[in-house]
Amino acid sequence: MTPLYRPCVGIFLFNRKGLVFVGERDDMPGAWQMPQGGIDEGETPAMAAMRELGEEVGTDRAEIVGETKDWLSYDLPPALQGRVWGGRYRGQRQKWFALRFLGQDRDITLDATGHPEFVAWQWVALADLPAKTLAFKRAVYLQVIEEFRDLVA
């Protein structure tokens, strides 16, 4: 049986200047990504997005202002398949949410849970976002940018 796609959410968090939040992964130095995470039993995707925002970014100072019309998916590279998520999934199937950041930079606390997924963070311009991420996630990022571009203008 072919492994399934892990259901999860992605968070396109942008600030007042139209810049997008990215974090450097704790487990892959130099790898930057937007926050994302699995959907827990009984959660709606929107609930999962807000929970993940708190867990990964350490803030609740944001509002949902958009959602991708479709679920987007990507495959893990062959070297990671079978190792990540106990080998149960070949990649992720994601519902992305655009969140407008309502706070100040000091409201971002990467170690809020005591188990940070990011070791550093920064705001980046839309044009720089695709090059910042891992190659196997780039096509999804381009779709997310296209859907949410008008929200940050």
C-alpha cells in the first residue's frame, strides 16, 4: 500500500509591511520555511492553524484573512520517505491560511512551548520567499503566494 499524505495546515503570516514570516528549522540548519503542522483529532484546519501559530511562532496576535481554495500537496524527497513521521506518509496535504499579524515583533517567542521548531526567524519579501525554502516545497509556496498576493499589497 502506498503511504498517504499527512493532513496538515500551513501558515502564511504577514506583517503590516507585507513581509512574510519564515523560521529556520531546528533540525535542518539553513532550511527556512513558513510555519506548518498536523491537524489533531477533532480540530478543524482553522483551529489547527491557530494552534500551530502559538506552538511554532509563540503568539496568538493574528487573524485569519484567507484560506487556499484547494488542499495543496508535496512529496518528501526519496531520502526522507520512510524516515519522517514513522514512514506512514509520502508527503503532506496542506490547507494554507493567510494570517495578518496584529502584534509587534517582540510578541514572537519561538521557545514558547519549550520545544522550539525554529531557531531563528525573519520577515521576507514575497519575491524572496520561494528561494528561501527547500526545493521540494517550492511549488506549493508558489501556489500559496499566488493565492494570497493581493492580501499583502
